[in-house]
Amino acid sequence: MRINCPILAVIGYKASGKTTVVETLVPELIKEGFSVASIKHIAHENFSLDREGSDTWRHWMGGANPVIAFSGNEVDIMVRAPNISLEEVSKATLFFGANIIILEGFSSAVIRERGIGKIICVRSLEEYNEFKNHVKDDLIAFCSLQDLGAHILNIREDRKILIERTLNFVKRRARILEILNSLARLDCGKCGRNTCEDLAEEIYRGAASIEDCTIMKMKNRLNAKITVYGRDIPLQPFVSELIRRTILAMVSSLKNVEISGDENVYVDISRRN
């Protein structure tokens, strides 16, 4: 998922301690100054927070979508969107000021996802071995409500260790995202890495620098520049030149315009007032 904030996923089977972990972490993250959003997966078919016969339920029956319940201290937004993705829902939380997201559940969607910190709750060593064979990248901890061995944290007794590991991941991830946002994010491979995230992680470790981003290094030498809502859009040289020539060709066809063909082009896209 391409979300511009750290994401934690607390995954595991039913009654494995997932909600207890979320309850433990949220206050600690808030203490550190984060604004936390949580997204919980509900496996029950036809689940709804609404109840039959309520005013909002009657709105549903009339075909309204979304339905919003607005009170003095709470706003509930209910949307029927069977095809909406987890990434789309996660991005929506940023609109409400969240700068960290905690997922509860969604094992199959995130178990191998890079950049998502994973806390895996297990009820037995068999479950531990099952998840261990599937998890990939950014594992924070295995944990359990039971004592299953030193390699698996006890959710209650090892609370401080779990919090410390989680905060370390979140702070590291936030810094890597900050670095990543200063790169082109084109995954062009010109720097010798497979992705911009690979380069960002190397910069975080001190093994590379932003100057290793070929696109950003060439930025000031390009003859075309695009700014969208105040943000410079990184361009590869070929794309930059294609845009420049296309715009010059269009403008040159206008009356009373004389163009030599070697001009620079700057495109600034802004919102209408």
C-alpha cells in the first residue's frame, strides 16, 4: 500500500489477543504525539453497525449512500462499498488527521506487504510456525496471551518490550517515508536499486545519499517543469522533453506567437478558487 504514514498490522486468528494489543499500543502512540486511526476487519457476513428500524436504517432503505449520523460529539459515516480496497479506506483516515494507522486483521492482505509493521498474535506453537513460514518484511514481534517460549512475547508480561519495538519501527518508518518523499518515487532503477524505497532505506542507514537519486540530481537541468498544487512533479528527461516540445508546438500554432523552439516550459496546475 502506498500510504504516506506508518502502518501497523496486528494479525492472528480469533481470540489470539489482537484487540488487547491494539488497546495497549494506541495510548502509547498518542503519548508520543501520533494521531492514531484504527481499521478493524469484520469477518461476519452482512455485518452492519446500524440496526433495523432506526432512522439511519430507513435512510438506507430509501437508497441513500453514504448515510451519516451527526451528533454533538460523534460523526458516523456508513458507506456501502463492497469493492472498496483497504488502501482506499486507509487513505481516507488521513483526511481526519491521522498520521499512523493500526490495522486489526487483514492477514492475507498484509502478511507479505513491505513497509507494514507486523505484530502476529498466536495461540499455539503450530500457529507460530504457520505464520513464520508466510510472513515477509518488517516483523515487529510474535506475541501471545500464553507463555509459548522466549521467542514469543507474552502480551501482558512483555508489554514494555512490545511497546518499545513498536515505537522503534514507527519512528524508523516515519523517517524512511520522509526520505522517500524527497526522492522521485518513479522506481526507474537509474540509481541501481530496484525501487525508490530501497534507496530510501539505504539513505536511512547512512549507506547512500539523496544525491544518488539520478532523477532528482538532473531536476535543475531539465527544460520542462510541472507543479501540481504547489508540488514539483519529478520527470524523467525523455518525458520532460516530450512535454516541452508538445506544449511549444501547441502554443506556436496560436496567433501572434513567435517561438524559436529552445524555450523552457513551466506548467503550474492549481485549484480553482
